[in-house]
Amino acid sequence: MSTAEHEKGAVRETPDRYGAFPRLTPEQLEDLSAHGERRRTAEGEVLYREGEPFREFLVILSGTVEILSDQGGPDERTVAVHGPGRFLGELGLLEGQAAFNTAVVREAGEILAVPVERQRALVGSDPVLGDLILRAYLGRRYLLIGLGAGFRILGSCYSRDTLRLREFAARNRLPHRWVDLERDKEAEALLRRFAIRPEETPVVLWQGERLLRNPSNAELARLIGLPAPAPSAENERCEVMVVGAGPAGLAAAVYGASDGLTTVTVDAVATGGQAATSSRIENYLGFPSGISGGELIERAVLQAHKFGARLMVPAEVSALTPQDDEYIVTFTDGSRARAGAVVLASGVRYRRLEVPGIDRLEGISVYYAATVHEAGLCRADPVAVVGGGNSAGQAALFLAQHASEVHLLVRGSDLNADMSRYLVDQVEQHPKIEVLLQTEVRGVASKEKLESLTVEDNASHERRELQAAALFVFIGARPRTEWLKGVLALDERGFVLTGADAGAVADTNRWASLGRDPMLLETTLPGVFAAGDVRSGSVKRVASATGEGAMAIRLVHEHRERRGNLVPAGPEGRRPEAGGSVSSV
């Protein structure tokens, strides 16, 4: 994103080198005019301000507008300058977040102002305009992240709370900058300026004056405008509660809300699950050139909002209790909600590597995801990736764009055993990736951070040292089902039993009264379904999880009717189908 140039009192428009600053056509401007109002602007007028919610979608008809980061603060800088035909805002406008920058009129003129709610409806109803705006907003969000715009996290690289806040910001794709107490020269000045004692860190700073001392994820979410949950009365009810906002959960949210069911989707950390951490998904149907996990998830989130689904992050579920043919869902903050049906789509978390001394390095130089956040910590250094599946292959390829060398450590003797062929070809041909088969980590050497690994050839038992500044672990996963033990049936690994497997161990008295057995994705509790990676026997693929999330909603309809395959007609007389068409935003 270029800095505006000031010449002879005029402000030069930022060129659109990244596709983030498109210009609307006269026809699009005319269509938008029917939904908004024209308004004159004055030089110096602030159209929206960093930290405040967007209220309008603004299009410049004449004049120029400068976009500023940290306006009025010590780090103020120009992000972009826009002229006639361009629109303002970024992803936060569509997702209900606060603005991450400020828009100031530099040359007086005229704007078209469309109320945000009306604009969100237009994005969903006009695929051409919607796709143009979405792509521009995604591009602007990633450019803001790269610039380090937004709020600042001030904390030590050795603090687990600092790691927690940075992970929350990264997983939710929130523009921010980390100021490391241990290495950043700016840190000491900030501590003095805000009278912060080192033991009070980490802190979050925004707009040069708003300060949160070691906030919880929920407190940070409220600051940014994320739809974090508020305590609710037990008699408040939704028709479908979806636990988990990965591909399966978001698919359930889209199809549930589009079928007219009041649908609430919650997640303990962020929308997207493991899929959002993937730099590129190349085998997802309909995207022949691939799509990043982040973009896929943002599109799904906007679709869910379009149909009226409620997404709440962070919101961690701690208990599920049957009550009067419905379910009480309890959250870790003590709040509760009542749901007619529940879709469990909480996914999995990667297994930890059991190596002496590795636990104290987790979050500092040992990671279980490979995103821009982690990659930025190991630029120009050698790194190691442990695992032989698709996640490990995708991580190795992504990290090779940042690290000097990537060692891919695979326990098995054949990379083709668990990795897709297209990934194997790319990994083996990449000049910066070294594949070490039949190799396992036996030890780590570190002072404050990881310095090297001791690895062993599990055939010859020969050991050697590998230089590595970071270790990325992808060695399988375990389900997020600890809170479901004793509530419904799980398999020996903790995955949720469904369908015939659930029927084999279910309470026969409970099901006899319904006159049926558990349906395909139904658990041992009637009306509670499992979809995606958390389900026993599921195929661990994004496409499969998405399909199961959609299918779960079809089964919710059947459960609600309790009449076999009969499903009530929709508002236009059509029966909703999980496999039906839902237009992309």
C-alpha cells in the first residue's frame, strides 16, 4: 500500500496495484444511488474514525479522501488516498467490527452514503457488486495486517498471555502490531507514557489512549467490536445451536439460517478452525487455482451473516444438558442458552509432541499452526516441520516463503502414505524443503528460544543435530470433546459416535419413545448432531466437513418433524435441501 504524495497542495490518488482499490462503474453507481443519499463534503471532515463502528458505506463521487492509521498519534501515516468512483471501508464494515483506520476529506466534493445494513443486503443480492466489494475488502484487510495497523499488543515474547492475545488476533485476522518488551526499543517509551509496570503486561493499546491490562479474549473482542456473547437468560431460545465455527460449523450456520431456522454459532477462539490457518487449499471444489483458508472462511462468515445467523466469538461451551426435549447450553462464563437442536462441529486440536523440554518452548518457538503470525517470527532462519499429512505439507510450502530452509520430518518411510499427490510433488520439488523420512525428534536445545533439534533415523537409530529456530508440529489431532464425556457416547479416541454406531450404545428407552433410531449424523442424544472432524469416522477434509455441516441441518428438520423424510415447505413452497444451491457472497 503506497503512501500518498503531496505535490503543490494536491493529494495524489494511491494506485490500485493490488486489486484492493477498484473503481465502480457508472452503472454500479447508479444502482447504489437508489439505496443511499448524496452528501456534500468539506475539507478536513472526518467521515469515519478508527475505533468507531461503521454506520455507512461511502462512495466518492467527487473530491478526494485520505485514509489514515493512528490519526493524531505518534505513528500517524497515510494508508491510501481515494478519488471519484472508489468506495471506502474494509472488512470490518461487513462483519460489524470497529474501523481500523480514519477517513478524512482532503479535497471537498460529494459522497454517496448507503446505510451499512442496506449495503450488507446488497452485497448478498448482487453477486457482481458483492464479489467486487468482498475482494477489495479482503485485500485491504490483509494490507492493514501487513502494515501493522490497528491496536498494539505490548508484552514479552516469553509470556503465555502475550501469546494468547497474539494468537487470538491472528486467528481472527485482526490488524495489530506486537511490541516485544524484550527486544523492541519502543517498549520502554510506551511503558513510561502509560505508567505501565512490567508485571501488568501484556497490555492492549488502541487509538493512543485506550488501554486494557492483560485483557481476556472476550474483553479484546468487545474492544474491536467482535460479536462476543453477553450473559443471556435461560429462557432465551434458538432453534439450532452450532458449537464450533470451522467449515462444518459455518456450513451449518449458512444452511440453518437460509432455511429460516434461528441459528447461533459459537466458537471458543475464532471462526475458521484449522482450515483458516491453511495458506492455500488447492483441492477444494470450484477453486482450480486454490484459495487461502482465510479467504474461504471470510466468504463463509459473510454468507452466514447474509442469511441472519448469529456468530459469537469467543464463546466456549462447558456443558450440554437435556431439558424438556430441548437442550441447555452452558458457557464457561456461566451464561446459558436454550436450543431446540444442537450441531457439534468443534473440530480437533493438533496433538502435542512428547519430547523432553519442549513444553516450555510452546508458543515461543514451538507451534501447532503455521500462519503469517508464526511465519513472521522466523524470517531468514531454518525451521522444522513434523508430520506427514496434508497440513504438514501445506505448512512446509508456506514456511518456505519465509524461512531460509525447511526440514520436513516424517516418521514413515513414504511421503505418499498420508499426503495428497499434488502436495507431495510440490514439496519434493521445492529447493528450500528437505524431506527427512523415517525421522523423529528426540530432543531440543535452547536457551530462551529453540536453537536446534536432535533427530533420530528410526531405522538405523542414528542421531544428528539440526539447526532450527522454530518447530511446527502436525502429528495428528484429538477432538475437542472433554466437556461431552458422560453426556453422550464417544469412541475410544474421544470422537463423537453417530448413526448406527451411536444406535448400538444408545439408551433404547429414550429412542423407543421416538419410534426411530439415530439418524446418520445424530448422536446418542436425539436432536444433537455431529459434523466434521469431531465426528467418529469422518473424512478429515474441508469439503467433507462442509458437506456434513449442510447435511446436519437437513437432519435437524427431520428431527423437528419426527416424520421420517417429510420436511416442511419453505416460504416459497419448496422443501429446503441441504445439497441445494446457496449463492456465494
